Amino acid sequence: MQVTSSVREPLITGGKTLKDVTQDISRHVETKPNMQWLLAFLVSVGALGLGFVALAATLWEGIGMWGLNKTVGWAWDITNFVWWVGIGHAGTLISAVLLLFRQKWRMAINRAAEAMTIFAVICAAMFPVIHMGRPWLGAYWALPLPNTFGSLWVNFNSPLLWDVFAISTYFSVSLVFWYIGLIPDFATIRDRATGIRKTIYGALSFGWDGAAKTWSRYESVALILAGLATPLVLSVHTIVSFDFATSVIPGWHTTIFPPYFVAGAIFSGFAMVLTLMIVTRKVYKLEDYITIGHIELMNIVIIITGSIVGIAYITEFFIAWYSGVAAEQYAFINRMFGPYWWAYWSMMTCNVISPQLFWFKKIRTSIVATFLLSLVVNIGMWFERFVIIVTSLHRDYLPSSWVMFYPTWADVGVYFFTFGLFFTLFFLFAKFFPVINMAEVKSIVKSSSEKVTK
């Protein structure tokens, strides 16, 4: 039995019926794309094509095309890798953790957040592969496979190998979870379609019949997958943080990295969800499903995680001072006042100061302010990864080794390629798949419409 608080606003507004939900969400899959979608899709494909030039040049000429040098061996590429992995974190949190906590407000945004997770992880996985230089000759060496070269195995003590297992597991579970949730909606579209569309969506729906037993199995599988995915929210970015925390480099060698990275990943992930959902609700006219209430709740999560990230920044400085290690102290002073001071203060402004504006309800419930601040947060989180990686490497123990890192056109172009890939995949998803989970939204639409009637 559905119970709705008399105090809270309904999750679905506009007095929608079950038929309205099906019509409103299926309409975008069944009709021709509108001009807004076509323009956005063409821009993303254009970015993909331009970025491919840089990717092709990198694969042809080698990673000498990048701005890496003998001191800064990791820079733009690993910054982008960690940033994209972080972007993908919110999808698992919204779909799995909030499902286990029975948070119904997730129902209108979980589908797009899960899709965003999958596309972001694809973009992230590209960077370590490209960084291999000639991946077609040795990418498989990252996997623990039997080989014909004697007793040669991967180093299981290396966090870089842990990344392979963590990200492949994360991608696999997220993909299955996302697809399982799509099956009932594919069946709905199948039943409304004709001709070749009916055949395609019939195949995608795996013979879904909507019987009580089918629904029971569906809900059981969803709970099991949510239980499997929940530890991944903590483990994936924890393992990514081990790439740095297990080293002895000043600025990296710290135990605060795992919780700090996880909070930062959720922080940036929710910001990207907001960016995408604000555009989607406007273009597809889904304001009754993705309401101001949804946006406000996501902004509250950003306040919390942004505050945790801010505390982590302060804690890093305190521990560097308390350690009494001169190299550690210098690493943090160099971040603030060294050659990359502009990146550090951009990070602090975007990640610590800007989210505090959401304490004001007027800003927290403003579409324009939320959209702009979500962009600011993701810019800040990119700078955070850049600051952690580059400023810790460019000045090491030997002053004679001190150098500056400058990205080349190939660095920027490959990053541009991943943006094109991400948005191309997302736009295709939004056109051919239902962008909101119809089956779950229908479970709350009755009580929502009753409240509107009252």
C-alpha cells in the first residue's frame, strides 16, 4: 500500500495517470527527433570527429605527442581517467544505494544516471589503454591470462592491476543493473510498436510478459544487484585512490585518499547528473517527472559531499604540517603558492566555496543557478585531479629535475574525443531508450495524483 506524507510535495506533479506516464515517456522513443536533439547530436558527433584526429595521431605517432616528460610521467591523461571514473559514481549511488534505502525520489532520475555511469566508465577506460602507447600489442597484459612466455604474470600487488579488476567489475554490474531495469519498459514500447520496431523492442524485452511471477523475479534480481553494486560505490574510487596513496611521493602518500576520493566522486557524479537532467527535462518537457524537488534533493547531496571534500583539503594540510616531513610540507605549500597556484585556487573556489551557495533555498531551487553551479563543480573536480597529480610530480626531491607540464593539442584533443563520445552515446540513449523508468514511476504516480486532486 502506497502512503504519501500530507506535508511533502508529490514526487510526480501535474496529476498524471498511468496512461499519461506511458505516453509522455514513450513519445520521445516513438516519434522523430526534434530539432534541439538533432543540433545537440550533431555537435557531439562533431566533437567526436575532431577529437578522433587527436586520438588517431596519438596512436600513430605514440604518446610522445602528449606533454609528458621525464619528471611528470602522469598528467592530463590520468587526470581525465580519474575524473571520468568519478563522474560515473552517482549512477550506482542513485540506482543501488537509494534503492536499498527505499528512496522513491530516485525513480525519475535513476535510468539516466545509470546510463551516464556506463558511458563515463567507457570514457575513463580509454585513457589507461591509450597510455600503453601501442595497446594492440600489449593491452591484454593487464589481464591475468596464461601465456606462452614462461612464468610471466601481472603484479597482483600493484594498485594499477586492482584498477583493472575494480573498473571491469563496476562496468559489468552497472551494465546488467541498467539493462534489467530497461526490460519492462522495452516491453511497453514493444506492445505499442509495429513492424520492425516491434521486432527490435521485442528482442530487447526478452519475452517479458508482465506476470506476477515475472515481476517478483525482477524485483528480487534488482535487490540482489543493488546489494552487489553498493560495495562498489566505496571500493572503485578507493582502489583508484590507491594508485596514488600507496606511493611514497609527497602529496600522494596519505591515508585520507580513499574516503576523500569517494566523496569527491559522488560530488562530481551528482553534478553531472544535474547537468544532464536539467537539459533533458527541458528538451523532452519532463518537468512533471523531474521536478524542482528532485533537483533540490540532489543539491543537498552536493552540499554534503562538497563539505566533506572541503574538510579533506584542510585535513591534508594539517597532516602535512603535523608530520614534520619537510618534503610533504613543501608539496602542499607549492600547491598553494607555486607555479600552479591558479589551478589550486580554482579547485578551492569551485569545490569548496561554490557548493555552499546551495544552503540558500532560492539558489537550491533555481534551475539556472543549479545548472551553472553543476558545471562549476565539475570544472573544480577536474582541477582537483590535475592539482593532485601534476603539482605532486613536477617538483620532486631533486631540484635539477623540476619541470613544468604543458598540455599539447593531442592531450586536449583526446579529452575532447571522450566528451564527444560521452554525449553522443547519451543522446542516442535518450532517443532510442526511455529516459525515465516508466515501470517504477507508475508505482508512485497514483498517490501523487491523489494528493494533487485533494
